[in-house]
Amino acid sequence: MTVSLLLVTIVAFFVPLLLAKFKVSILPTSVAEILVGIILGKSCLNVIHIDSSLAYLSTLGVIMLMFLSGLEIDFSLFKKNVDPSPLEQKRMAATPNTSPLLAASIAYVLSVVTSFILAMLFKVSGLFTDVALATILFATVSLGIVISLLKENELLSKKFGQAVLLFAIFGEVVPMLALTVYSSVHSGRGGSLWLISLLFILAAFLFHRFRRFFTFFDNINKSTTQLDIRLSFMVIIALVLTATGVGAENIFGAFVAGIVVKLLEPVKSTQRHLDAVGYGFLIPFFFILTGVKLDIPALMQSPTTLILIPLFFIAYVVAKLPAYFGFVRRFSQRNAAAASFLSGTTITLVLATLQVAEELHVISSQQSGAFMLAAILTCIFGPLVFNKLYRPEVEDMKKTQVSIIGANLVTVSAAQQLSKEWYDVTLFTDREKNYSTYNSQANVQKLASTDVQCLIDNEVFDTDILLLAHLDTSTNVKLATAAKEYGVPRVICRLENREPMDTTENALLAQGIEVFDAFDTNVGMTRSMVETPSMLRFIQQEDFSIFEIEVTNAKYDGTDIKDLPGTDKLTISRIIRAGKTIAPHGNTRIRLYDHLLLTGDKNTARELQQKIGKRND
């Protein structure tokens, strides 16, 4: 143990705290760690000195960083829906022809072409003559920073966020592959490039061997074994050693290891634990020591370096500007520009690439420092411009569509109380009397009949939520099944006079249809009022209600209940997690996909739902 090791751990602990205390949101934590490393390293105070143990921890940090980058890839973005439902087909026909995948692909191809042109200009000018290395550096994107910014802005589940994320994935995968080929050629192992296929063969074997691991993981795991973490590190070490053995870079092996573990579809807790090991321990060593090694006074002594820093910065940004023409095919001009500037953010792979280039002796320390400082500037400039330019897309501001079949006193009253800011509710009835009675109180439409084809023709099934509250149970059952086949995401069916072992109910539940009846609902509510006297007050007062909110915003994963917004006006009585009920207290941490049962002010509850119930995982 050394004093330098202690100082690095102190820096790693206090940097995020200081950023939070002073509300510095435009500066990513990784960049702040590099800047503090610069202050404490060769450039300024020179109080941290890198010995063998710190160098080893830094190497482990970059390996873990590349592994977690591979683990961040969402492969569902690359899947094509080969058998879309009629509703999905209709919605796809109504959306722009350019998919997020196509927009990101076009944008990245344009970026790579521009990166090559800029590299050629540097070669012609004589400022930097390695065209291949410059192209790789200019084409990189910082996947980790892009993901964190998209999460903070709750955009990961939006089409815009998916397109930017795909661009960032390309900006990490393609340069990673190119760097592997580049390093093999420059180290004299170009003829043995075919050996890299052994890495992919081993990766495929590990995936095949452990592809069912997480299906029985909960049955074999113990707190003293943590088998999921042991499996992950076994995969990392096996592929990193194989990569170095066949002539590839260790970071490439780590990246492939991340992809393998991701394809194994680990449980959410596994990724949280791996994030804790990486971002909580190893990765800060890499970023802090990167700043420590940087000798800015020595760099500033070179006039060429002073010229290169702003030129490299401009090149990083300009290389991504043509991506605008890919993004604008799917999104607004303003947001296409915002995506292009954010895509210019690069640091992670730049640092790894420069480390490889220095080991190959194909770049000077002055040039490496200029590339690094310019990359740090992009991490400040890109997020700042993005936050200024981005505006929600029209498609992301649409309300949840609710169709209710059956206009009566209960359904009309429920429709009136649903928030108009969140829901667009339409009631349908085939009874003239009900239509005449309620059409002045709510948005009620008259149907000629309740035949399935009639409902499809009148776009009743073109909705997010369908509530079937017709008095005729057989009609509800028929329409619920038809709606599910049509592709309605959520169907709620009123089913009266059920027997304890009703086969109809079981058949509906098997299709994912939610079932209720008025009698059971009233009995349950009456029992609750007896067991919980305050329940009656919540039921009778318009400003209070009972809510169930699912936590789907990853931003709040791990947040204490007492730190949730609005909890001074709400009472969270239960947390349902993985089918188990938890009685919470103020320091209980919520997890992704928890269901919170709460009571309190309706407006406050809705604000909380809007924040923690957004899909952002």
C-alpha cells in the first residue's frame, strides 16, 4: 500500500460528491476525475506517483470499462419484428419510413467518411501523418457518456434515444474492430489476423455453454457465492487472455466478454453488481491515473501541440456533423443537430486507443496529449450543446390512448377523473339510450354494433388500453380475445358471475388479459375499509386515491424512498418486488421494476408516476 493509492481512492470518493453538491451537471464524472488527476499529477502538484500496483489497477479499470461498454448494448434494437400484429403494422405505416436503426446507420457511415477526409487533411498539412489512427480516433463515440446523458434526460425508451444509442454503439464497436486490425498490422502480426477468429469461437462456446445459466440462477445462488459475478469474471479473464494470445488488444477481449454476458440475458441485479465493481472501484483508477500521467506543461512547450489541441477538438466535432443528414431523415432538424453534437462526445475509446498507440510507438506523447485534451473538451461541449438544442419529439408527447366499450355511470365517472394531461379517453356504446344520456358528459361515440370488424373499422382497437365494461359478459370475452389478437398492448375485461375455477377466466389470463368483476371489487374494497379505517376517507375524497406505480425509470434505481419527489405528501405502504411484498421505511431503496402501492394527493402521485414510471431502462 502506498500514499498514492490512498490519494486515488480519496479522489474517487470525493469527486462525485463535489459534483452533486455544487450541481455540476454538464461535466461527466469521468472527465472530472481526469481533471483532478491532472491537478494532482505531473501537470501541477505532482503528489500522485504511478507505481506497479497503480498501473495494474489502471489496466484492470480500462478492461472493466470496455466490458461494461459491451454489456450496455441493447441487442433488441437490432431485431426486426418479423410477425407484427395488425395494430403494429398500422402504426408502423403511420410513422416515418426511416427506422432509428437506418437513421443511425446512415449517420455513422457519413461520420466515418468525414473522419477519413479529416485524417487526410491532417496528413497533407503534415500535422499528423497516420491516417488510419486519426480516422479511428475521429470516428469514436463515448458510449458510456451518451448512455448516461440519455438516461438523465429519460430518452432511452424513445425512438430518438434509440437512434443516438445505436450511433454510439457503432462509434464504439467499429473503431474497436479497426483498432484490433491496426495494432496487429503495426506490431507485425498482420499475417496472423485469422487467429482472432479463435476469440470469437471461444466467445460462441461460452455463450452456448452458459446460455441457460440465468434460468436456474436463483435456485443455486447464495450470498456467499455470487455465482453470476464469478461467471462474468471467468468470461472476462478467458477472453482477455485469448485476445492477447492471438495478437488482439486486451480491451477488445473485454468488450467481446461484455457482449457474451449481455447475450446470456443476466438478471438486473447482476448488471447492478457488475456496475458497482466497475464504476465503484476499478474504473476510477483508469480515469484518474490518465490525468496523472498527462504532463501539460511539457505539452505546452511545443508550438505544434498548441496548434493540434484546438484542431483535434474541431475535428472530433466536425467528424460527427454530417450525421445530421442521417438523423434528420427520422427526427426534427433541431434534434438532428442536437444528436450530431452529442455524438461528437468522445473519451473512453480515445484513451484506450492512445494507450495502444503509445505502446506501439506510433504516436508521440505530445500528439497523444493533444488528442486527449481535445477529447476532454468534447465531453464538456457536446452535452452542453445537446441540452440547449434538444426538444421532445411530437411522437414522444402523445397521451396514452384509452378506449372504453360500455358507457355507464361508473365508466363515465372514471373517464372524467383520469388525468387529461396523461390520457386521451374515448367511450363507445351501441345503445342509443346510453349515448344520449352520457355524450354531453364525456367523449362518447355511438357504434352501429359491437361486431369485431365494426370496431376495427371505427379504430376502437387503435389504442394503448382497452377497457371492456359491456354488460354482456360474452361480448366482453369475444372482444377481449379479438383485441389481443389485433395487438392492443393492454386489455382489461369485465367478467361477471365467475365460478371459482372458471376456465374462461384462465383462458383470458393466459392471453395476458386483465380480468375483474364488480362484485369482487366491491367486496375487496369493503373488506379494506373494515381492516383500514382511513381507506374510506381516501375513497370519498376526490383529492386522494390509491395508486400503484411501477418503477421503470433507471434514474431512480437504488433511490431511498425518503428521497423520492413528493413523498412528504404521499404514504408508500407496500413495495411488491419479484412477487414478494415488502413493508418499506424511509431508507428502503427502490429497485427497477418495483411496484409501489401508495396513497395521498392525486396531483403529487401523478407527478411521481410521471418521473419514476417513465420507461428509461
